[in-house]
Amino acid sequence: MRPLFPFRTTRFHPAAALLAALPALLMPAGHAQTPTHIKGAQSQQLPARPLSINATVFPDAYVGLPFRIGIQATGGAGNALMSISGNVPDGLTTQTGAETFAIGGIPTTSGTFNFTIAALDANGVSVSHNFSINVLAVRPFVNPPAVVITLNDVFHANDGTLAFEPLMITDPESFHAADTASVVVAVGISPSTVPVGTYNTLYPSTTFSAVGNTVTVTYTQSGAAPTGMAFTTVSGHPYLYGVPSVVGSFPFTITAKDSLHTSVQPYTLIVQKASQTISFGTLPTPTYGNPPFSLSPTATSGLTVSIAPPVGFVSGSNPYTILAAGLATFTGTQAGNTNYTAAPSVQANVVISPATLSVTATSYSRVFDQPNPALHYTFGAFAYSDNASVVSGTPFINTIASPLSTAANSPFTISVSTGSLSAANYIFSLQSGTLTITPAPQTISFYPLPALAQGSAAFALSARASSGLAVTYTVTGPASISNNALTVTGSGLVSVIANQSGNANYSSASAITRSFTAP
């Protein structure tokens, strides 16, 4: 029976060949696999070569297809330390060894990526070289193509092992299929899987492309896209796009066919629940004594947010009646539904300020030269139904006025300070009072006068004011006064009037009149 491919029949297995070649592949280029010392002979120290990096031009990479390439440092002292800076294509990772640097993986984003690889030897000498990788979105059609061999029976490699899985190969002459094998050559389809979608979120649009074909490819698609999404054709390629509005698993199939081959690629599009977050927005800033306050949290999903209030508040009673001043922590939750995951709980710290309670020193008035009255205070309006019982302690009240403080300097401040006052839900507003000093009253003591006659000696007048202020005299009738002494100058009715008009500290006294008839 003829072999299925007209190529030589050497039995060969690529995995075995790769394992056999690994030691040579891992050995840095430019290093011979010879011992550094020869038994019985003195080792010879070779001159060091300058440190350098092999300036490889990277081949193009393709989104969704494996890519790997290595960079080597040669020369210098010791094993050079390799490092990289710049932008490496998404999906590729780096691996560093002694004087070697590898970049590999499966690119996920197209574009040109520029980066720099540097080497530093044991003497501190460094070199660097700039590289770039072009990642193309669609692999161009090639001829001869890479082919996929699907084995329905067994495949015999040249090392005698058996292989049952499909293999991607590029050199058909390296393989020999047994007579019992069924070999099918077909185009491949990229990508092999589709991104996961998220409910109510723009899907990362996906283009499906054939790889390994030899001529023009036609595509067919079966299976429905989820609600909110659709399949269309862009430049001849199937294109999946949209905003999914339903959660679940949605199978579909893309078939690629050229003139010789057909490839069928099944897919399952997973649309996952969307995440959501909670915001309480601007929080109220209530004060003890205010009316009830409301909270209005929202979720990005639009679903209703549940509020768990702190101890003392009634659950589900939004708006909330204020119970005390202080910090009240409310917790918002949203359990999610068929389209949204549960939101992380969020706490809202509402600061309830204490009410202001006025403490006012009582104002007083007293007359000059009297002791100060006992000083008192009054409270202003309380919040809600509170009264003075919610306050403990007393304020400190004081004035600098003394009994001899003059009315001229009145009024005097009666100051008030917190003292030992305390209240859980109040702060205190301290209001001073005043002490007003008024002039004191005074009286005149003026004894009756004797009946003096003309020619009598001058009579000293002795009226006294209770304030101690000087008394002045006026006289009517046949008499005169000089230096507070009365002299009768004729016969008739004589009247002497004693007066004290007062000052800043005393009011005027009532005048006193004393009379007699001179013979």
C-alpha cells in the first residue's frame, strides 16, 4: 500500500527530536561544548572577547499563534546579566538565563512593540540593543501551508512510540503515517477560543480567520449570538460584536472551507454576570434636634440597595429619627440577581453633630456701696423633649465688681465659663451678663436752730449728709451765712435750707429747712 504522502519514509517524531536537541539549544551560541580543563595538561586562559548582544531581527508574530525567540550575550567577563526595558507584546513573557534571554508566549494584541535588551558582565561592562516585534492581527496565507494531521488510529514515530493526539507540523517529509492511520489535511481557524463576555458591557469584538489555507476561504457560522450581540462579516471574515443583555453559555460554530479543505471550530461564548458597586452619594450632616434624615444609596446596576442601620435605629425606617449625637454607621448591600453579582458592601458614616445649648449669666442691678448679689445662670432651649436633667455640673460665674466699684464705671461684665458642665448631646454657648451699679440714696440730718437775735454771735450750722458729702446752705429772712455760720441781721422769720445734690455714686438728697423768728 502506498504511503499517504509522497515523502521519504524515515520514521521521526518531532517531540523526541526536540528533547534530543535541547542540550544544544540551551547552550549559548558561540560556546563550544568542550571541557575547560584537560587532564594532565595545563589549562590555557583565553583572552576575553568584548561583551556583545546578537542583534537578531525578530520575525513577525501573530495574534493567537505561539511565538518564541531567544537573545544571547557573548564575550565579557563571567556570565552576563540580561535585562529588558520597554514594551513587550501582550501575552508574551520573558525568561532570563546565564547570558540568554527568551521571549515567548501567545500574543493577544496587534501592533509594533519596541524594547531594549541589555547585558551587564562581572566587570560592570554593559551593552544594549534595541529590538522590535511586529504582531499582526491575521496570519497571511502561506504555501505550502502548515497542516493538521488528525489520527483516527495510531501514528508510529521513528523511536517506536505511539502518538494519538493531533500534531501541527510544517515539514511533511519528516513524518510517516502507518497504513492503518487516517490522515486529513485541513485549514485551521483562529482564535481557538473567544473572550468571555460581561452582561451589559461592550464585548471585545472578535474576528475569525483561517490559517494554513492555500486559496480563498469561505466561512459559515451556525448557532445564535446572545441577545444584544450579533455576527456580521468584515472584509470577508466572521465578526462577533455587541453588548450582551443576557447571562449564560452560548455555543456556536465557525466553518472555514477552501477548495481542498474544511475546518470546523466549535466555540462557547460565556456571558458572565456584571459586577456592581454601591454609592451613598453626598451624606447628610444632621444635628441633634433636627428632623429625621434620609439616605439614598444607589447601585450601578440600578437595583435597590438595602440599608442596615446601626443599633438603636429602626431598620427599614428611612428616613431615620435622630437618637443621639455622634457617629452612626449605615451599611449598604445589594445581593445581585441573574444579571449582576452581589455588590461589595459599603459603609456610610453619618456624623450627627451635638446641639448648641446656651448658658447665659443672669444680669443684675444694685446700688453703690452694696454687696454683689448671688450670681446665677439660665439655660436656653433644649432639643426635642430634653430638659436641664440631661446636663450635669455647673458653670463658673464671676464679675470684677466690688461693693466700692463706682457707678461711673458701670456696667460690669458677669462672665460665665463651662466649669463642670457636661451633656452628651450638647455643646455650650456661653453668654455673659451685666452688673449695673446705680447711685445710692442719701439723707440729710439737720437739727432745729435756736431762736437767735440780732447781735448774737454767729451760729455754726451742723447739717450732715448720710453719704458724707458736704451740705450746702441757703437762707431767707434777716440773716446771712458765711463759712457755714449763720448771723442774724434783723428781726423777723429766718429760714435755713440744707441741700446735698449728690454725685456719680449718690443721688441728690431731699432738702431740709429749719426756721425761727428773730426778736
